[in-house]
Amino acid sequence: MAADSEPESEVFEITDFTTASEWERFVSRVEEVLNDWKLIGNSAGNQSLEKGEYTRGTWGEKSQEINFADFKFLITHHFLKKEREKYTGKDKIEEDAFPLAMEDLLCMNNDFPPRAHCLVRWYGIREFVVITPGTNCEAIVSESKCNLLLSSIAISLANSGCQVPIFVQIQQKWRRMYAGECQGPGVRTDFEMVHLRKVPSQYNHLSGLLDIFKSKIGCNQSPLPPVNIAIRFTYILQDWQQYLWPQQPPDFDTLLGGEVGGVEFGRLPFGACEEPISELHLATTWPHLTEGIVVDNEVYSDLDPLQAPHWSVRVRTAENPQCLLGDLLTEFLKLSFRKESTEDILGRRLVEDEGKENSDVSTALSKLTEPAATVPISKLSVSNMVHSARKHIRRRRHDDESQLNTDILNSVLLYLFPDAAVERSSENCKNKAAQANSCKKAEQDKNSVCNLFLQLKSAPIDSLTYRLALCLCLANYNYGGLRAVAHLWQEFVLELRYRWENNHLIYGLAVGPPDLRCCLLHQKLQMLNCCIERKRARDEARKVLEANKERECRGSGAYQNSFPVPESTTTASTSTREMSLGKSWDSWSDSEEEFYECLSDQGEVEAPYTEKKKDGSKSKAEGRLHPFNNMTLLNSPDPLYIPLTQEPAPMTEDMLEEQSEVLAKLGTSAEGTHLRARMQSACLLSDMESFKAANPGCVLEDFVRWYSPRDYIEEEEIDEKGNTVVKGDLSARMKIPDNMWAETWETARIIPARRQRRLFDDTKEGEKVLHYLAIQKPADLTHHLLPCILHAAILKLKEEELEEDIPSVKKSIQQATSQANKLLQPHIHDNKKLEDFINQLMTIEAVITQVRSLKAKFAVNEGESEEDTAELEKFVSSLLEEPEVVVRGAGQGPAGSIIHRLFVSAQRLTEFTSDEATLLTPLDEDLGNVRKPNGVSNKVPDFPSPAGREILLRTCVPRPAPYSKALPQRLFCVLLKDEFRLAGAFSSDTSFF
């Protein structure tokens, strides 16, 4: 047994060294990616970039994941798109030419690009590859791992022949530490970096940094090649105390006393409640210096910002500044989430009490004629205004919800119904309403934006619905929130009922049927106005009829006071007069037995024509308008007359939908189809009855010739005598047995339109509209009126933009308008999308306020000459559109002088206490010398200490030996208050080393 076990103990493991290790697989994977991205080969060329190309050009990038064992890396290729396309398909390039990255190290056209990758700013390269740890992977901190990655990069570059520099991100990500390498034919560039929290005192100036640079390149040449120096100092301005607050202080003499940013009813507030520009960064640059020209050491510096040949400015805007218009829209949208009804909000007892108080309609609007009260004393405290300003006007609306006080309510109702301030007479109201409507129509036709409401399905500008939306929005924002909205809506509905019961037309609505292009609430108000108009017409006709009868009775000597009078007792002239007025009198009953005269604006042709009936009596033609195209009746030589007919019943879109649903539910059975046809033939029956009354002795063919000419087919035939005659007949569909037209014609009686049953019951429809309005919740109102509010907001933005003329904002408003058109489709309100849209409008508002703030600071409208004014306007508009704007003339130009004054103002404020600062007068001519209030003179520097200093050192020296090739060397230095960074690119000759 022991002998058998001995061979087993001698088994040993065989290691196959031909198998690729994880490190070799990683190197191979990097090479594959470089090959896939076509980064293999020579990238040299003589394409020098234009000045500012890094900022104006478009940067592209593509990424891919690679693994080192189980550790994930992300490899990303960054490149300037325009330049990358140029190199594709390039001509032959010299084999010994330097890589493109080495040429970029010495290029001076794109120093300090304002918007680019940090490696582009530090090294000036246009194309590079970065390898970073994966999303959830730990940082590369240990030195051994860093060296392993750098070795992998070096091998990949050597194997593939890639001349694009590759970087590896090391240390924690927030430190932005990179190490990398670039290889070319016989040359190599090492990218190194130093990052410290504090600036060492010996390297806090140019002379110390030059010492570092020279010691690093280790050049033994004598004299040393000149070092090219580029310097940029950045100064930050944050103090705007000497400039006006963006909102005007409250006017305590107005009704809106104590409200910051308050406006009159009918106008939306606009603007920021805080300074929209948080910082101004001034970069002073010395682009081309040499070591002997400038002195900058620990005791003295020649670097005076006023003497810098190049100035550039960028502004930092406040993050999400509070803007009045945006807040107004946001608060109004929040109402859509509230589920309370008006009774729940105001209380049942209050609703009942107010209903009792308003039972006497004669005093419903008496409060409107009372003199307006002054602003409450409680509103006139400065502390209230200061408190609201400090809180950024953010009110605790849900805690402080309250009803509208009497003064504000009077003001709102007078704005909504300006005709209520005068004595209410029917004629006066009618004339004022007609004049107001005609004026509005003329204004809308001239206004280029009058059709915006059609796109948004809101309401015409300055219509009642439009004004109501503005008032509800302002009441919610400034005067009590949800309770104020409910209170105003209740008063609004009570006013409508008052007008309905007293036959007063509603002010601010166009005459005619509901406009289906507008929002549903506007259609409902138009429907109520139609009902009031028809009700008034009947009442006026009744008065005229009574006056005529009384006059006739007096003329005959026998006064009769009976009403109504049978038709047989009226004369032909009386009938004609009644019809010419187009009015009715028996209107308060909906029963089948009572009739009324339909409304028409057209006169009736007097009809002396009579026809003998079968019993020998004569029947009279009634309700004629005028002859129809010289046609005659088929069975009579009498002319064919167009009858006076009832107008179709006006309908709102919800009524049309309800009617469609009812008809659809009838199904497709024969009985359902027949019933559907009967329901749809009410208007046809009325027209047939009117036609029979106007054309005694007519037949169905006569009616079809007028009503539907296509269904009466005429053909030429030759009679027995050889004469050509025209004979007509009904179309095939009219000849179908038991068709609806034939059935309706048989059932139609001879009744003129004025004595038919009403197609449109205005009494019933008016009450339905009032009931619909009374049960609306504030959330429902929000959905109804949101299109109007957004319509008003867009118009407000257009109005404000027009004053400033900002092309980018104009384009944004156009995009917002088209987007709103899709968002505001009926029944498709998406609250999340609406919130995003309101945020978009807030952004536009913020941009406009930023432009205004900059114009005020740079005194755009106070330029000494037109040329200076135009230059300042261009400068201000560029500040918000471009990442960095060059100041023409540096510190000596118009913009530079203003920037200088801004810094001097801020500097001298820092030298005084708050009490002393209040005694300061505007800037003196000598900006440098500032006198304290006590008379002691003191020299205050015009500029503060620079917030950041960037120093770029470049040269071309042989390295590592004096007889090596002269290669580019570069050191970028960043000196901040809490950061010190050196980013160096040092090239060396590898031909013999």
C-alpha cells in the first residue's frame, strides 16, 4: 500500500507561461479600442488653429468600457470635431514630424479657453484619450497602481503607433488629477501634475514658478532659450449695493399698498425679487510676455490690471432667482390639486347668508357705486414691506388664506364689469356692450398677436374670461389664496345671475353663438349672453306689441287690456310689424300648446297673397323673406319664397359631445337609426313648417329645390309637340320609401316660424349655464382658465422682450408658444409637463431680468455717444449668450471704464463701516482717492486681490541632453485661495535615450 501511494505524492503543478495575464489582456484591449477608433498612425500636421477655435468649435466624445480583471474602466476619446474631419484623408505627412499634441503645447491662439475640458485648458491639446475608473469603482490612489496603468498606456502606444496622448485619472475625482503620455517618432511627452491645498509662499509669484520650470526642464544651454509667459488674473465682483433693487418699492397710496411688485388688476407682475446677477468675473490677461519684460516677486509686481492689454468678462447668474411671474403661475397651478368646493372653503352658512343677502337683485351691485376706501392702516407699515422683502415675498398662503376685503372686491368687480359703475338702463347697457365689443374687434384685427388665443384655445385679449383669469390669479397670489379665489368666483356668479334676471348683457363678450375655438368657460359665458340677448328681444317685442294694441284701442275708442290677443284680431300691418321686429312674447312656457315668435334680424315681406282652401275660405301666406331666384311653385304660377326660419340652437363643445354620445348610444338597429334621424330632424321640421306657411300650395319638391338643390334633378325632354322642356324629379335617396324627409314633410304643419315651438329654449339653457358655473370648484377653474393665464404670460414675456430686443429670448418664446399649443389640448392636461413648461417660462423671465440688470449696471441708455451706446448694448447682450466676452479697449474702453467704476465702488464700501457707507456720495472724478467721512484720506486699491491667478510658461529646449532635439515644454500654474496646481508637459528625445 505504501508503494502505491508514493507516486501520488510526487505530482506537481505545471504553470503555462504562454497564457495571457490580466495585465496583458488589458493592454491588448486598449490597443483594440484605439484601433477601432482609428487613432493608429501619425497624427502630425501643420494645421494651426484659429484664435478662439476651442470655444467656438464643437467638441465630440465617444466612450467604451474596458476591464482590468474585475475592475471596470471607462475609456473616452475627446476631440475637436471640425479639426478631426479635416485630418480624415489627409495627404502624406513627414515621418519624423512631431505629433499634433506637441505642436499644440506651443500654440498661443487658444490660451485660457473659457469653455472646454480641463485638460484642454491646462495643456492646450485638441485631441486626447482619458481612462477613468468606472462609476462605482474606487479611485486609483496607490502609487503602484498608478505606475501599472502608466506602463500599460506606454506599451499600448508603442505597440499601436498611436500619437494621440492618453491620460489616466488618479486620486479622488474631485481633485481632477491626471497623468499621461504621448509618443511620437523618437520623442515622448510626459504629462505630470501637482495638486496642493495651499500655495507655498516661495511659489506664490512668477519668479518662483519660473524657478520650478527651469529646474524641471534641466536645460544646460547658456544662454537659456527665452521662456514665453502668458498670465491671467481673475477678479470677482459680488457687491451691488449701490444699485437699485430689481423691484420698485410698494406704493402705499394705491389699493395694492404694501405689496412688493404689486400691479394693477389686468396686468401680470414681472421681474426678479432678488439680484439676478450674482457675480461678475473680470479676467485681465497678458498674453505675450518674456522673462525680462515683467517683474513679479514677493515684494513687487508690475501686473496692474488697468495696464493689462486684454480684458474679458463673464457673469454668473443667480441660481433659480425668485421671479414674480413664475411664482404667480406656480401658485395658480397648485390650485388644480385642491379638491375643496366653494361651500367647503367658504362654509355653508356663509354661502346661504350671502345668497339671502343677494336675494334682492336690485341691490346686488350697490357696493360698486360707493366711493373706494383708502388703504387699510395695517398695510401702511414699513416693517411689513421689509419683512416680505426679506422673505422673498414667499407667503404662507395656506396658513394665511382669507377672503377678499371689500375694497379689493369692489376694484375687481369694477374691472370685470366696468358698465356696472353707471346707471343700469337697458338701452345704455346695450349700447355700451355693442360699442365695447366693436372696439375690441377692431383692436384685435390690428394686433399681430390677436390669434394667439386660437393656438392656445384660451379667450380673446381683454374679453371677460381673459380678465377673469388675471383677477383670479392675482387674488390667489396676493390677496388670500384659495379662499380669495372662491370668494371672487362666488361674487362673479352672483353678478351673472343678476344680469340674467334683469336682462343686462354681459360686458366684454362678442355677440353671437359660442366660439368653439375658445376655452369651455368662455363658451359658457357666451351661451349665457345669447340667452340674455334672446330674452331681452322677446321682452322688448312684448312691450312694442302692448304699446301698439293700446294705441289701436285708443284710436278706435275702445281700450282693451287683454293679453295675449288672438291672432285673428290682429291686422296684416300689425303682423308685419311684429315680424319685422323679429320678436316674440309668449316665452315663459315650454309646453307644446304655447308658441312664440322666433328671432330674426331680417324683415318679412308683406304677403297679401291668399289661397282658397277646400272649404272655400282663404289662407294667408305668412313669414316670407323674399322670392328665391325667380322660381315659381311647381303646382302654381306663384313665386317661390324663402321663409323666415328659426336660427339653429347655439351649442357649446360639451353640449355637442353630450349630443354625440346620446346619438351613438342609440346603436345601429333600425329602430335606433330611425330614432336618431328623428332627433336630428327637429330643425328640418321647423324649416318645413315655415316653408309651408310662406308658400301655400307647395309640395316636397318645391322645398327640396330651395333646401337641397342637389336632390332635385332636372333633365331636358322633348314633348309630343317636339318642344324641348325641362322636367325635374327628386333624387334616388329622396324616393326611398319611408325616408325621413318624406315623413317629416307629411307631419309638418303650416306654422310660421314666429308661432313655432322654440328650437332653443333660452330660459332653460340660461339656468343650466348658471348652475354649471355655480358648482365649479377652484380646481376646475384652474383647468378652465390655465390656457388664458399662460396666454397672458406669453404676451407679457413678449411685451417685456420687445423693450429689450433679445434674439435668443424671442426664439425661446416662439418655441414655448408651439409647445403650449400641444400641452393645452382639452382633457389632456399633464400636470408634470405643465410644471416643466412653467419652469421654462420662468427661465425666460429670468433671462430678461438679467439683461435689464446688466443694462442698468452698464448704463446702456446713458452712453456719451451713439457709438458707445451701441457697443454697450452689444456687450450686454453677449454676456448672457457667450461664455466669455472680450472688452474692447480693455480698461480704457466704454465697457472697461464702467467695470472699473463698479470695482472701485465695491472697494470703497469695504473700507467703511455700514454707518459710514451711508454717508458716501456718488463716485468722484478721481476714483483712486477716497476720503473717509471724517476727512482722513486713504488710498484704496481699485481692485481687490485676484481670486485666481493662472500663469502659463512655454519654451522649446533640447532634452534630456544638450545635443537632443529641441522639444516643446509647458507648465500651467493655477493659484487660488485654497488650491495650488501645476500641470506640466515635458518632452524628451528618445532616439538615443
